[in-house]
Amino acid sequence: IANNHIDARTYVDLGFEHRILSDGARRLSWFGNVNNLFDRAPPVNPNPVHYDIVGRYFTMGVRASF
């Protein structure tokens, strides 16, 4: 290998959680996440295990416990 340098990448992930109901033993909250906010592509690399190859993705949901 003549050049074994791989550029670094910085990924920005955001997340939030909002508790809607919280009294005693009952709890209700909703949440959301954005991974790879700016949709940064990984560097050219023969081993993509160390980088985000999926791209930007969103997760949302509701958590409830009783």
C-alpha cells in the first residue's frame, strides 16, 4: 500500500425526548432521533466497519410504562 491514510469524518446526531405524562408509576413520552444529520458520505475505505455507510436516517416513537 503506497498510501494508507484515510480521511476522518465527523457525524452529527440529534435526539430529543419529551415527557407528556409523569405521575407516580405511569409515564408517557415521545422521542425522535436524526443520525448523520448532514448526510456525510464515508471516505473511500476498504473496511467500512468504522464509518456510517447508511446515510441519514430518522427514528421516532412513543414510550409508555405503567
